[in-house]
Amino acid sequence: MHQKSLVAARTGGALCAVVLGSLLTAAPQAAAADVTCSTDVYKRTFYKNTSFSGSPVKTDCDSAISQSWSGSPVSGVPSNGFGVRWSVTRDFGSGGPFTFTASATDGVRVHLDGVRKIDLWKGTGDTARSKSVNLTVPSGKHTLRVDYVNWTGAAKVKYTYTPRTSATYDKTKPLAPTGVKTAYNTSTRRTTVSWSANKEMDLAGYSLYRRPVGSGTWTKVTTTTARSHTDPLVNPDDRTPYYYEVRAQDKAGNTSSGSTDTIVRPLPVVASLTGTYDKATGDVTLKWPLNTEAHFDHYTVLSNDKVDGSYVWVPLGTTKGSTWTTGPVTADGETRHYRVLVTNDGGTTTYNPLWLDATATNELWLDIPDGIAPAYAPDLTLGTCTDGIRATASDSTPAPIRDFIGLEVERREAGTDTWSVVLHKGFDPRLDTATATVCDPLPADGRSYDYRARTYDAAGNYSPSSTIETVTVRIG
């Protein structure tokens, strides 16, 4: 008796059965390499059975389902008793009414998101038959799958899906266009608008609209099947901003809502301007968002300063950056005014009016801390009061030009260095002379005490001190 044996040889990564004697062992089918197909193109897989079981013999891409095979469709698949599956996931845009149509010899099934919509599943030999169904596809992405089997005879299969473009059936508005971009040409003073392709399968075209900023009235610029257009409007002075929007129309006459309004500023603008004051250096640092428009060229920084008795906008310099640090600014407690202008690559610069504008986004009103002390010392008089010394500080500066808000009196024991505050208060603004008085209780110990007075402002700056007055508290 001969012993039966099996030898397996490896060819191209797959196990192939080799028969010795009467023993047969089938090697497993090799899995087809994964295939990535282009957008909206079917992935097609071939099976050598009608149950779509096991690994596919071949996987490729197919732009349309329309086949007629008289024998084996591909190598490794029999002429009869095979299956082919197509699948694709695509964006249907706003969706709407569609017609699905399939025709085939033998069996064909059509699924939408796993739900069977067409079912023609029986042997027909060489005779094909067809079926159409009308249905509504929701908006967004959906998966189509078509299964075809050939039991015997000719193998023919065809499938299409098309939108129903009659206004009688299609009441669904297209999706609003997206990806709107604008480019302003400072040589021609015209704007070019472009946008992304709409996902609609029944798209008829686009309409481009414009309106001036501040107006609610849209003007149609053009209707086109292209995805960009140059507005023939010539901007008169590079300074008038416009909004643009794009709307889509389908073959049933439905019009989408407008795309997100896109503003075109022939002159880039400084959207916001901020600043800080450095007490240590006295510098002011200005900051603003950096413009990224293709036609942006540079900034000019200005300060509103007094020149020959009048306030004018004085240029501090130019920059392509988004920060600017001034030279030292006196800490005077006043408000400083700054402005940043923009110049485009056509040489046009933002309007620069002579006046201040608190609402302008490119203008900053910056309060500078007060570092200037009251200039003069107050007067100080001493007298007596119950159990102590009466100290009175006064200042006769006319009320309209007073630069202090209160008076302070200090005392120390004569011959020492440590001062104590015995009075710190505001004055009576009704009096012509600003006056504040304190009764400083002191023991009758025979010691001498020094007093001095000064004024202070709202920022905590102090004037020079008055002449020191000395008093001796007698014993008994």
C-alpha cells in the first residue's frame, strides 16, 4: 500500500494545492489587495460564487455600472456562478428626488445605506429585465451598493441613479455655496470672487451678488456655471468696501440661500488698536492684528500732538509689523491719542481726518498715569488747642487751576528723623482758600516738635513740603 502525501508550494504569497496520489487539500483564496477609488467612483469586487463569500478574487474601480460579459469577467472567476459587488459613498448635497434604475440578466439588488430599494433576484438566462424606483435621498453622504450574480448564460448588468429635475417633483433648495474667497487687484481696482464646487447633482449654475457695506440692497453681478468671476465694477478710490455672496440654482429652478457674506476691503483696515504705558521707561507700546490681505503693504503710526499751538496728527514712522513702541512719554495724567493707517500695494492710504474719532477701530485714546506732583508747598500755621497743638495747612491757589485734592500735615519730635501723619484729608471746595485743620493732642512734657505740610493729587503725588515749624509743649 502506498502512503498518500501532500506537498504545498507557495506562489506569489498564496498557498497552491499539489496533489499526490488521491489526496486533495484546497489552499485558501488570497485576499485581494485593498483598493482606494477616486471620489464618486465605485469600488468593484469579483467573487467566484453567488453568495459573496470568502475573499474576492479581484478588486478594482469602476466609474459606471454597465457591463456585458459573454464568459468569465476576470481571470479566476468562472463563466457561470459568479458575483460582482459595486459600492460607493458620495455626497448628495441637499438630496431630493432621485430615480434608481437597474437592468440585468439573472440577479441584481440595489441598496441605499443598507436598505434594499431594487430586488430582481432570479435566473433569467440571456434575457435581461429592468426596474425603476423613485425615492427621496436625504441630504449629505450616503452609500450605494449594487449586488449582481450570474447563474448561467450571458452576464449583463446596468445601474444608474439620476436626480428628478422637474419642478413638479423637486422642491428642495440646493445647499448654499461654501469656500468663498476674494482677491482685490489694486491696479484694475476690481474684485475677483471664487468658491468651492457645489455638491448638487442637478446644479444649473451660480449667481454672484454684491452690496456696499452699510446697505441692505443686493445687486446681481452675474449668473455663471463657472466657479469664479471678476466683478466689472471699478472701485472709485480703493476705499469703498463691499459684501459679496454666491447663490446656487438647480435645474428645477430652486435657489439656495446665500453663502456667508464675504467682505472685500480695497484698503485693509486695522480692526482694533490697544496700547500700554510702561511706568519704568515711559514708553507706550501699541498693538493691532496683523493684516494678511494680499494687497496690504505697510502701516503708518501717528500721534496727536500740539504743534505751534494746535493739535495735529504727527507721523511717528512706518512698519510692516503689528506693534510699535514710542519714545518716552511724560507721565502727565493726560489722555494721549494714537492712530494707525494702512497703505495697500496700489499706494492708497486710509483716510486720516484732522479730528479725533472715539469710535474708529484704528484709533486709541490712552490715559497716561499722572507723575507730576503739585508744584507748590502749602502754608502752615500752628496754634494751641485743648490738650495739644492746632496745625492748619492752607493753599490760596485759585480753584480752577488747583492740581491737588487734599492737604497733609506731618509731625516729628525735634532732633529725630521719623515723621508721623497727623492730618490727611480733602479740603472744603467752597472756600477760596483750601484749608484743613487738626488738633494734635500732645502731653505737656516740655519737648519740642516739628511740623510740616504738603498737598497731594489724585494719583498720590505730593507737593514739596512747607517750611518746618517748631513748637515746644511747656510743662505746667
